[in-house]
Amino acid sequence: MGNIATEIVAFVLTISGWILESSTLPIDYWKVSSVDGTVITTATFWSNLWKTCVTDSTGVSNCKDFPSMLALAVYIQVCRGLMIAAIILGFFGAILALVGMKCTKIGGSETTKARLTVIAGFHFVLSGLCCMTACSIYAHRITTDFFDPLFVAQKFELGAALFIGWAGSVLCILGGLIFCLSLSEGSSARAEYSYTGAASFVTARNKHRKPINSLHKEPEEPPRQFGRNAYV
């Protein structure tokens, strides 16, 4: 029962993390910057992996999509690939976890289900690492430009999408590690069961086995005769 509860907790953590990772990709505010003037001329510049926009104080937004993937900066292309890989790995990890968990009725034997659970854990760990790497690369570029005194262009700050991505990646990694540790717990339980079964079998076998001394009895001494046929 304890292993089932642990797997359910791990599944909730990983699915929550995967949902946060999936919502990070289309979120607008990966980086944000505000230009303050009067109330009317205040503008907010923000950008994500797909477009860059500006929103004025009246709520009107003007966006421009990135024109060409080949003309993009390298770090944006890397972040796109890592985020897409994170979402795909989390999707397959969720399917494998549903099949391999003990509370489900599909997946085959206990050994097969345990292996599927561990594979799902690896998928979620890789998904979390991909998302964390993408957010870290993007955040490193923002902070490098922000603290560079020679950078004269507009400077941005970290957006909300990066913090959501980091949170989702941490949840996926924690849940995936719990799934991976379920293999050692299952192996120890199976080893204990095998040892107990072997011990009970040996005990039952010895119980029905006759002692060795009873199989090799010494010949009985013939009774002594008295009288005429007696012998010394």
C-alpha cells in the first residue's frame, strides 16, 4: 500500500510539473522591460520564443513575429528545441507511468510494470532537465546583457515564464526520481519474498525428512537362550 501511495504522489508531482512546462512555452513574458514617462506614454516591452511585442498604457499591443528561424539568435533556437523536447518527454513519461503504476490494471506482470515505471521516471527527469536548461540559458542571456556596461540597447528583466518553467522542471525531476527509486524498493521486496519463500520451503522439507540415524539402525542383538541350547 505504501508503494502505491508513493507512486501516486510521484505521478501528481510529475503531471503538475509537465503542465507547468507546457504552459511555459506559449507564455508571453519571457523577458519584460518598461519605459516610464508620463502616464500616457508608459510602454511595456516583452518577448518570448516566438515574437516580440510592446503594450502601451491603454492596453493596445503591437507584436511582431520573428521573421525567420535561420535568422534567429542561437540561444533562442536552442531554447525552442529544449522546450519542445521537454514537453514530448513528459508526454511519453505520463503514458508509461499510467501503464506501469501498481494501481492500474494494465502493463503485465509486476516486473514489467516496475521497469515501465522506472523508464517513465527517466523521461520525467530528462524533461525537467531540458526545461531547466532552456530557462537557464534564456535567463543567463538576459542577465548578461543587463549587467554589461557596454550593452547600449534596451535592457530586459526576467519574465514570469522563466519562474514557471523552473518550478515545473523541479517538480518533474522530483517526481521522476521517486519513480526511479521504486525499482530498488520493488527489488528489495521481491528479494525478501524470495528469501522467505525459500526458508519456508526448506523448513517444510526438513519437517518431513526422517533423521539419518533412523535410517542406519544397528542390528539388534539376538536373544540369549538358556537351557540345553544355551551358548556362551
